[in-house]
Amino acid sequence: MKTLLIVEHNNESLNASTFSMLSAAMLLPSIITVLIAGSQCEPLTAFFKKNEKIEKVILLDSPDYQTPLAEDLAALIVKLAPEYDYVLAPASTFGKNILPRAAAILGLSMLSDVLHIHEADLFTRPIYAGNVLETVRLKEKIKFLTLRPSSFSPMSMQGEAVPVEKIADPIVHERRAQFIDHELTVYSRPELQSARTIIAGGRGLQNKENFKLIEQLADKLGAAVGASRAAVDAGFISNDFQIGQTGKVVAPDLYIAVGISGAIQHLAGMKNSKVVVAINKDPDAPIFQGADYGLVGDLFEIVPQLIAELDKD
Amino acid sequence: MKALVAVKRVVDPYVKIHLKPDGSAVDLNSLKMVMNPFDEIALEEALRLREQGKIQEVIAVSLGSVASQETLRHALALGADSAILIQTDAWLYPLITAKLLAALAGQLSPQLIMLGKQAIDSDNNQVGQMLAGLLNWPQGTFVSRVTMEADRLVVKREIDTGLETLSLQLPAVLTSDLRLNTPRYATLPNIVKAKQKPLSVMTPEQLQVVMEAPHYEVIKVEMPRARKSGVKLNSVAELIEKLKTEAKVL
Ligand SMILES: Cc1cc2nc3c(=O)[nH]c(=O)nc-3n(C[C@H](O)[C@H](O)[C@H](O)COP(=O)(O)OP(=O)(O)OC[C@H]3O[C@@H](n4cnc5c(N)ncnc54)[C@H](O)[C@@H]3O)c2cc1C
Ligand SMILES: Nc1ncnc2c1ncn2[C@@H]1O[C@H](COP(=O)(O)O)[C@@H](O)[C@H]1O
């Protein structure tokens, strides 16, 4: 059997999810082909090393794929998929944008957000904001799946690079959709999805200025910054920092929730963290229920103290 | 110009979910049901585009049992001009939902179809993209801003690394993210008026869609293991100590 693994990247570097996706793909009884579609991204092929299951990289290098559109990527996948038994992509805004479109064009059902691969056709995924886990047998001939990177530990790769097969752009662009521009966040801290420590702030921070406290604490710990929906809605920080059912799903070693109440939609994004610390002035806040360590009190006293204590080390 | 908005009846996002005693499925009996929050946002955006004179008619559509009429009445109370229930008791998995919506679009010829980015029950985040693929229309998913210019839409999308702006030629499919707008409330007079607005019922047969069973089977559902409650500590010093020596994460 054969797997087509669609890699997320920005032409210069691979998304951290790539190596988790590879270890997930290794669980399937099939040989892996990696698809890299982008522009001037050939150096990325060198990260994929030969092993018993990784066969080759398919590279589509074209200016049209600088910031690829769902319409074009889906058309590319539709063209390649019939040779494969599995088509995988990360359950990110990238993967979720393209895979359902391609699957539907091929008349296939697919599964989103796969957390566990049990057998060749048996998968578990979360529903109801992760309050229920559903185990599904997918009977389609080509199994399209988006996978949660945080549920699979990243694979390390060594050795000789795999062969690269270049394909010329096979897609007729209709150009009914056009990329205009993007405003990308410049990350000065670890990426949320691969960070070992995350400091997340909520509405309790009150305003953007105060939210800097979260950033200061994060910098003390070499941590990533995250936020609740309320903090993003209020403009303390941009949308790409939201953690939860409809934001990013993370699973760091340490998650410190500051001024976050712990709504189920927020818990959906962080409850698989190894150790959870909650700082909240309300002793009954639901966040304390799943927290390993809780501090009840005013975050404006506690966080500066925490920063000062860490300074002593 | 017509806009079609897909609104799903789902369990209230703030209620606690349980499984049936035999563990076979989620027990929705007697739980409060609402319009999927993302669909409320999608509907609000269509209403605003109508108020700006960019589109003339907003049609709400829901798929499901007769109970979904309640969701459609809510859509009418919020301001939709008319509503359509595609009535079926069959299992509505994303691909069949997309096929039914595509067939309806074939009959109504809307220029814009708005959906939520995901239904908060099944959390699939698939139907909008599938529909766009089936219709071969451009798609703007997870949008947080929409501007309509003649025959094009300019949309801002929330992506994992920030925001992306696309220009889409109509007809197009959009799916809403949380920050697109804040939906209005239905006022009492509008709730009363909604009772007079047209709500029609269609069947999958009328749309000539064969209700094939999905090519997958739910083997089991279960509640994930709950995180155990930990301890409340008295001081920052104690927290640092615990994180170092007990949890070993510092
Ligand atoms: C469809 C849908 C999707 C959603 N998706 C998400 C999602 O992906 N992610 C997400 O996070 N939410 C999501 N939500 C929203 C979620 O339901 C909550 O509204 C949100 O998580 C609340 O954010 P918060 O905890 O920051 O704010 P609040 O609930 O207002 O909590 C603020 C907390 O701060 C504490 N506090 C205030 N001042 C202080 C102080 N000085 N010191 C210490 N503590 C203080 C308060 O006690 C309170 O517990 C979604 C909701 C819906 C309906
Ligand atoms: N049964 C339904 N009735 C109406 N709209 C639906 C239905 N199911 C899904 N949708 C639409 O499709 C969107 C995405 O759903 P999903 O892909 O299931 O997460 C929802 O936000 C709705 O707009």
C-alpha cells in the first residue's frame, strides 16, 4: 500500500508538524511518498531520509505555488491520489483547507483530526470539543485523513536523503481565486505546536498592555505564548495564538493558564498537556478541576512574583 | 443576488455532554439545542451584505429532521428572507450534506454560499470545502472579514500563522470564523414576524440525491479520561518547588 503525505512548509522551512506526521504515517501498513508543493523549496527535500518505509519525495516547484491556493492544491491532490491508499495532511488550517475539497471531488468521505491510528482502517478522533472520542472504521478505497500533530511524537531522521521526483505543474489555473497578501506573525518565541512550555493568558489580563506580563513570563521560561478566545477577541494578541476547540491544539510538558476560566472549548485545546498550572482569582474556576497545581489569587501579584522568583535562579 | 446560508441545529456549546447509558452514542435527549454558533456568524454576515445592498436575498437552509425547523425559524427571526428544510432522518455525514447543498445550489443559483467553519458537535470542518469542490467554485475558509466588490469577494482568512487575504470570483463558498462579526439577537417583533415568512420543505429525492450510507462506520464512542484534579498551593515559591522536584518540568 502507498501513502501520500502532504507537507506543510513556507518554502524556507518545514512546519514542525512534518515529523509528527511522518511518525503517524509510519504506523500505517504502507510505503510513504512525501509531497512538497511550493516555490523555490527544493532544499526542503533534503530533510527526508531513507528508511524502510519512506520511498521518495515528489517536488512540485513552481511560482504558482509560492502561496498555494486550496483550489490548486486540491486539484493537484485529485490528480495524484488515485495511485495511493492514504492521503495525509496535518489537521492545521493548511490541511483542513485542502483535503476535504480534494476528497469531495473524488467522491470520498474523509476523517478530520485523527488522534490515534489503531489499524489500517480504524481511527479515533474527537467530537463535541474533545468531550467525546469517536472510533471510526473508514472504508473508502483511498483514505483521506487530517492528523493532529500533537498526538504523534516527532520522528527523527538520519542518513541518506530519499530520491526526489520532480513534477512539472500539472494544473490548469483558472485564477478565479487569487492570493492578495498575508500578514504573518513574526514569532520571536517557540512555536505553539512544538513548544515544551506554554504560558497562556485570558480575559483576566484585562488589556493588551497587561498581556505583556504573559510574554515576560514566557521569556523567563523560554516558553511559547498562547491565549483564550476571549483574549484574542479583545485584541490582546492575534488570532494565531488562540488555543482551543476552534484554535490550536497543543500538548506541551507544562501549560500555565493565567486568568483563563477553563471553558470546555479552551480545555479542548490543552487538556493533553502533561502538567497544567492554573492561576486564577476565582477558586471555583473550572480550570482548577483539571490543573495539577493551582494558585488562587490576583494574577497581577502572582505573575510578577513568579518572574522575580525565576530571576533568582 | 442571492445568498444561501447553511445553518445546523446542534447542542448548546455550553451544556455538558453525556453518553447514553449503554455507551452507544451521545445522549442529546432533553438537551438545549441551538443554531451552530459559526452558522449564526455566517448568517449575520449575509444579513449585513444585504443591508449594504450587496445582495438582495438571504435564504437559510438546514438539513435534518423536522426539529431543524426550529433553527430555521430562528434564522428567519434574525432576518433571513426565507428558509428551506432538507428533511431527512438519514445520517448526514459531511459528503452527503455537501452533495445535498450542491444540488440545492443547482436549483437556486445563489452567488454566495455561507457556512460555518465547523459544526461544534461533529467538529468536522469539512462541508464548506467539500461543497466548494463539488460545485467547482472558489472557496474562502475561516474568514474573519468579507468585502464584496462587483463580482468578487475580498476575504481575510484566519490561518495558523496569521491572516491571509484572497480575492474570489463569484459564485463562491465562504466559511466563517469566530471573529467575522458579532451576531445580532432576535427581537420579539421579529420572532413574531418570522412565523409569517416562507419555510419550505424539500426531500433528498426532490434534489435527486441518492442517500447512500457513508463509507465509514462508528465503532464506538467514549468519554476521554478526565484529568484528575491536582492541588491548590499557597505560594509562588511552593509552585516553583513542585514544578522542579515533583513534576520535573522546570
Ligand atoms: C463555538 C465556540 C468556539 C469557541 N472556541 C474557543 C477556543 O478555541 N478557545 C477558547 O479559549 N475559547 C473558545 N470559545 C470561548 C469559550 O467558551 C470561553 O468564552 C473563553 O474560553 C473564555 O476565555 P477566558 O477564560 O479568557 O475568559 P473568562 O471566561 O472571562 O475568564 C476570565 C478568568 O480570569 C479570571 N480573572 C480575572 N481577573 C483576574 C485576576 N486579576 N487575577 C486572576 N484571575 C483573574 C476570572 O476569575 C476568570 O476565571 C468558544 C466558544 C464558542 C461558542
Ligand atoms: N445538517 C446541516 N444543516 C445545515 N448546515 C450544515 C449541516 N451540517 C453541516 N452544515 C454546515 O456546514 C458547516 C461545517 O460543518 P462540518 O463540516 O460538519 O463541521 C456548518 O457550520 C454548517 O454551516
